Amino acid sequence: MTGPSQGGWWLAAVTTAVAAAAVAALASGPDLPQRRPRAPSGRGRGAAARPAVPERPPLVRGEEALTRVYDLILDARFDLVDTELRRACGPAPPEACDVLAATALWWRILADPLDRSLDDEFSTAVERAIRTTESWTTRAPDDAESWFYLGGAYAARVQWRVLREERVAAARDGKRIKQALERAIELAPGLEDAYFGIGLYKYYADIAPAAAKVLRFLLLLPGGNKEEGLAQMLRARNGGRLLQGEADYQLHLIYLWYERQPGRALELLRGLQKRYPGNPVFPSQIAEIQDAYLHDITASLESWRTLLASARDQRVNLAALADAQARLGAARQLEALQQSDRAIDLLQGLTTRQAQAPYSALALAHLRLGEAYDRLGSRELAVAAYQSATGAAPDDDPYKVRSKAAELIRRAPSPRIAEAYRLSLEGWRSFEDNDLTAAAAALERSLALNVDEPVAHYRFGRVLAARHDEAGALAHFELAIRNARTCPAPILATAYFEAARLYERSGRRDDAIRAYTSATTLFGGAEDTRTAATRALARLMQG
């Protein structure tokens, strides 16, 4: 991963969502995913429209104006938040604007969560929000809005405490959130948004591992119920006014981590991306899920490239940060596909402009550059990059850049393997330029140095197929398949597909069916390869 997960929340009803996170964060055992949640936001399932909400009088004052502010935050338009808050607070209570002001800062922190430069400002803002909303509940104990916003104020702080690993304090805040929301619902049962936070608490409190449950008992935190919690979250998602984006974000995490439905998680994230196209959090998280959960290198690479294009064209907010995230993410996938030259081009864009965001980006870029140079056999450039990575690493060095760079300086790669890698890539670029003679020569030399390298065999097979040497091409595709254990999944799937085509042309129908089937079922194969193989398989099976 290029960095920690990112994200953000909103105000009130988001509340016990964080209590849930707090309870979950009490444990550090293997039963809980060790990822930081990113940003909530967005809309109904996938790119579908928002669920229809029956008309009703607003249960919170200034709801429309507050929703506009909330949408700006979710779209990462922080430059407009203060102005819109001044317009909103008149019809809306001033305490609500205190909560939203803290929430906007929280989103800014979560855009780059390892950077602590905004922590003091956020702490001051969130303490003010807690102080003013608590005072409101004292003045008006029967006002549902006061409890609703009190929960929202604690929600922002509890998430910050979870992020900064203040777990016990976060759990105590979570309990206050739940109590505040339950009081809001008691006073205003139609406040559908508030059910989401309570439901999220119940869900996480139920599935937390034993260590968390023991500590929860000692802290006198309420227990949970997974089924009831999920039902309440869906109720809020379908009937709420303010929290539909938050609901979709939190539900995507649940589907991803606990319900084992990454496809549905992606569907929700894509809906958020469509509704909030200016927020780089959603496309970056889509790319990470495609990589970490689906192992779809090509889809992840395409998502990172799309984000990079958006950043270049200023179609996304926080453009410099998004550009750096996209470059680091795309470079990682290009390395996985053995295209180090293009990874270097992306990473040099970061080192040239001395990118400082996200946190430790410059150190990571130098480290990855060193690894790419080493793969290509450019040892002097690699060592210089590792030294630059060491110098650029921040004091806390969250990605252990210094220790990794030191180890890579001590451990030089095999010159023979590096030269074979370089020649394989040189041959592939010649093939892309339609210089088949140069491509064949480079790949032959590459395989002479590393005869079992599957990517070089695949590439040589493509060159021979272009030269109409089908028997030679098939032999190399079969060698790539034979060394499947070390072949990147997208390349292996394409090797199966190309082999199947040659089997089919030579009348080996059964072999073709088996190879097409492998191309359609291989985990991590590219979608276009699966689609083409599925069509070919259907044609063969009908024949």
C-alpha cells in the first residue's frame, strides 16, 4: 500500500459509527482488520440514485444549509466550507456549525492521516464543539437536536483518538456518543439518521474479539447485536436525510472486512465517487481494494492512472496529494507487471518536485526508485536513491524507510538476473514499437541469462506469434504457464488465452477449452482477458 487508508466523517449521526470503531480498536488481535478506515461519504448502492425519502418537516434546523456544507466536506472543498458555514448558521444552530467546523478539520487530517500538523487546531475546534453542545443539552435537555449534535461532537474526537491510538479514551467517547444518540431518538423517534450510529455500534460491539469485549466490560460499555445493528444501519441509509453518504461508506467497510463481499463494497464506493468526484479518497480506496482484496493488478493500475489524470487536469481537489498517491500506487502496479521503466518515470515526477504530501511520500518515492534501478541493474543510481530516501524520511519514519534502505544498500541484487530483467523489458518495448528483430534478439539474450523467467517466455511468445511462428510461440506460452508460481496473474492469464488460441487454430479443441477455462477463472487475471476467453469458450462449447 502507498499509505494508510484515508477518509472522514460528518457530524452528528455519524457518531456512534465511531463508537463502533473505538470498540473495535480496543483489540489488536488478528480477528480485527488492521486497516485504518478512510472517508465516509456518498450515496446509495453503487452509482444508483439516492434512496427516495418521504417528504417530512426537517427535524434539525437549517438542514438544507447544513447538507450543503456536508457535501462540500465530502467533496474535499475545504476552501468553501467556512463561507458556507457562515451562511448556514442563522437558520442552523451555532453549535451545529461548531461540530461541522471540527468535522472539516477531521476530513483534512484524514486526507493525510500520518501528518500531525493539524492536530492542535483540530483538538481546539473539537473541544469547543463538545463544550458548546454539552452546554446546549444542559440548557435544553428535552431538545433532540442538542443531543444529536453532542453525539456529533464526540464522534469527531473519538475517531481522532482511534487514529492516534488513544483507544481507551476513544472507547469512553464512544459510550457518550451512544448515550447521546439514544436520547435524541427518545425525544425524536423520526430522526432516522441517528439510528445509523447506534446500529454501527451494535454491529462492531458484537463482532469484536474477546480481548475487546473484556475491556468493554471493564469500561461498562454496552454490548452489541450484529443483525440488529445492520438492520438499523440500513434503516438509516434508506430513510435518513443527512447521513446517506456516511452510511454507504461505513457499510462498504463492513461488506469488505466482515461480510466478505468486496464487490458490493466497490459498488458503494463507486457511488460515492460519482456523487463526490472531487474527493480523491474514493478513487484511491477503489484502487487499493482492487489490489489488496481482488488482486486485480490491471484494474488497480487503471484506477490509479485515472486518478492521476484527474489530478493533472485539476478535476479533483487536493490535487497535489492525489497526484502523489496516484504515482506511488501506479508505480507499484507497474513494478508488479515488470515495467520498471514506466514506474521510474512516475516516481521521478515526485522526486523532482520534492513532494511532501502524503506524509513520507518523498522518502517512499526515493526508496521505490532505488528498487526499480536495482531491478534494471543500475546499482549506482539505486544506492544514490536509497541514500536520498534515508535523508528524506521523517523522524518517526512510519514506513521504516531508513531500515529498508540500509538493508537494500547492503544486499546487492544478482547482476545476471538484473541484466535478464533489463533485456526482457527492452525486448518488450521493441515489440511495442513493432521492431520484431530487436525484440527477438533481446528476449533470446534475456532467456539465456534466466531460462525459467515466465514473463520473458510470455513476451517471446508474443514476438514469435507476430512473426507467424506459431509452434515456437506456443512452446514459450507453455513455458510461461509451467512457471506459473512466479508469473504475475494478468500475464499468466494472457499466456493461457494466447495458448488457447493457438491450440484452437491447430485443431486441439480439448486443450483449447482447458486453456480458455483457465484464462476465465484465474484469480487476478485482467477483466478484458476474462471477457475474451469467456466468449471464445462459449463459441467452442457451442460448436
